[in-house]
Amino acid sequence: MAPSMVTEVASPHLPPHVIGKIGFNGVSFAYPTALSNPVVQGLELQIEAGTVVGIAGATGCGKSTLIKLLLRFYDPQVGSILLDGVPINQWSIRSLRQSIALVSQDVYLFHGTIYENIAYGLPHATPDQVEAAARCAAFHDVVCQFERGYQTIVGERGIRLSGGQRQRLSIARAVLKNAPILVFDEATSSVDTETEEAIQRQFAMVTKGKTAIVIAHRLSTIRHADRIVVLNNGRVTEDGSHMSLLRLGGTYARLWSTQVGHQG
Ligand SMILES: Nc1ncnc2c1ncn2[C@@H]1O[C@H](COP(=O)(O)OP(=O)(O)O)[C@@H](O)[C@H]1O
Ligand SMILES: [Mg+2]
């Protein structure tokens, strides 16, 4: 990550626990290197704790940027982002980021065993916890195919995992972290649909009692979300359940019929 663009407040908000309610209130943002090109414009988005929200929208519409703002890799120029009703710039950066488990497009693996790489999410995890997390991510069977199992070395000079295998390791790591907020940013874009279905079957269990934001190009990934939000030009243009967005007949419905056909 580039040098931090954000500063820590002097006496941060330190709650005993995080509930997971998120609010984007009138948020506008342009990257410092491209100030004349706002990526997010007056965005309003309230996410209730414990709900699963899918985010859809064309490539480049600002989905990943929203997540970078939520994690405070950047601060918006206008508006505020709240976690549990408190502006995130009042939280310590550490407690903010600890309350969010992110599975992103680029998976960071360090040189070490698969076990260590999964346990990065929870350093004192037991072997049973690591294996349970790997099963949730449809990764356990992959690991078992390696001669050295969880002791297989990955990362530089280690064995090369495929894109889909890296994503599954990263999901296992996030599951193990057990944070109140889970963010999946194209987390299953490189796995085949069969593996994705296997992960989906565990999804309800993994997200139970948590707030989850799921960004997916493949709309079948988010169709069962409590709510789906469509972004366009940095604004929310559609917001509702899969069925209600199909009935609306807008961008989502159009994308759905191109991707899946008409068996809605
Ligand atoms: N670090 C950056 N600096 C400048 N522009 C960026 C940066 N990251 C992304 N962008 C631009 O911001 C816009 C939104 O990007 P992004 O949030 O990654 O979109 P999405 O995830 O929806 O595909 C794009 O036009 C992209 O080129
Ligand atoms: Mg993205």
C-alpha cells in the first residue's frame, strides 16, 4: 500500500465492540492524482448491521473505491462515512481495519506455509479453526491434494497457486478473521462456477450476524443478497432485491439478461 493519505485522530473512538452499521452520507471523492475526475459523487448508502448487500455496476464505476474509502486508504473530499454512527475518521485506523475482513481482487500471500497464510487472519488460531475456515472457502480439498498439505510453502519460491486457489485462500483467511464486517471485492471472479456454488453454500453460515458487502461482476454471485445496489457514475442508481430490480427493468435487469438469460 502506498504511504498513508490519512491521519489518525488524537483520541480515537474505542468501542467495546463493533456492530457493523455503515453509512455513506453525501460522499464525494476524486483521487488526489485525478482531482478533475470525481469517482464518487454525492453518494448516499445506508447499510444496516447484519445485512448482505451486493454491489453491481460497470467496470470503473467506483465499486472498489468505495471499499478503499471505507477502509480509510483515502478520505473523501466531501461528506462522511459512518461506522456504527461514528465518522470513521474518529476511529483508530487499526480498530477500523480490524473490524473489516476484506477479500479483494489482488490477494497478498507471503512466503510461508498455507497454514500460516490462512492464520494471518487470526494469528492464534487452532488447526481445527484453520481447517474449518478452509472448508468454508472450498479450499480444504485443494490443500489435501498437496503432498505436504497445510505445510506446503507458498509465496515467492513456494508453489504457485492458481488465481482461483489464491482467492480461496484469501476467503479462508477472511472467514478465520471473523470480523463483524466482511467485504468481498470480486472475491470469486477467478473461481469456476462449481467452486463458487460450493463457497455460496457456506456463505449464509459465514455471514451469520455480520454485515457483508459483496461486489461482483457475475450477478449470480449476489442475487441472494438482502439488497442489491447498482452504482453508476459514483452514485446509487438502483437499490432493491434481485426480484424488484428485475421488475424495475433498468441496468440490473439488462445486465442480468445478458449474463444469465431470462430464467430470472
Ligand atoms: N489509485 C487510483 N488513482 C487514480 N484513479 C484511480 C485509482 N484507482 C482507481 N482509479 C479510477 O477510479 C475509477 C473507479 O475505479 P474502481 O473503484 O476501481 O472501479 P470498479 O471497482 O467499479 O471497477 C476508475 O476510473 C479508475 O480508473
Ligand atoms: Mg473493482
